[in-house]
Amino acid sequence: MNRNFFMGLLVMLSFSLVSTSCSNNDDDGTNTNDNLAEIQQISNTVELGTWVITNFMDSGDNETHHFTGYSFSFNTNGTLVATNGTEIVNGSWSITEDNSSNDIDFNIFFAAPPDFNELSEDWHIQSHTNTKIDLIHISGGNGGTDLLVFEKQ
């Protein structure tokens, strides 16, 4: 056999190894395509209209009253604005996939004031519809469970 044949065979084998090692499968067998579609759907939902907090339980304590009268706008650029007509509180939000648990997280961040800072967590989405989002966060420090519910106005 000639040298060109062996070179061609070597190139084909190399290509085969590269294409096999660049597989698009996840190591744990999970399919993130479903999560990506759900993330996009939830993002589209919250970006439409304004939302209010109808329940905020902080480690068993009902703290909903801190947010009475505030409307929340989840903007497409990742900013989150809460207003009660006289005060404006700025924050940020995102929805991401938690690769360690294959869950979807609803991330909220407010630097201040302290009541709004309590909302700053990577919340797990328990359920969602076009008008309601139920979130939960289990603290790693004290093991307390926080619940947060947004409903569309």
C-alpha cells in the first residue's frame, strides 16, 4: 500500500476521534433543551406587565407586608424595578439553570433597602403560570425555608 493511502486513513481516524470526543451529550444524561425552553417561556411571561408579592415567608415569618403597595417590573435587560408610586427600588433578575440539580433558578438581587435585600436569593421555581410564580429557597446556613409568590397585576 502506498503512503497516500495511510495518510488518508490516518486523517479519517483522527476526524472520527475528534467528532466522537466532541459529543453534545451531558455526562449525567440530563437534557437541558427542555430547561432552556422553559427558561425562555418564564422570562417572556414575567417581562409582560407588572407583578406584586402576595406571599413572602422568611423562615416561617410572614414578611409580605414589607412589599404591600409595590409593583415589580422585570425588564428585558435584566433590571428589576419595584415602585409604590413614590419610592423606586432598583435591582436585577435572571433565570438560570442550576446544573448541580438540573433545576431552574429565579435569581433576584437588591442591594438595598434591607427589606428588599431579603429577596436577594437564587430561588427555585416550584410552579409557574401566566399569572403566578411560586418560588422557594432553602437556606444552606440555618436550613430555614423561604417562600415567595409573585402574582400578575
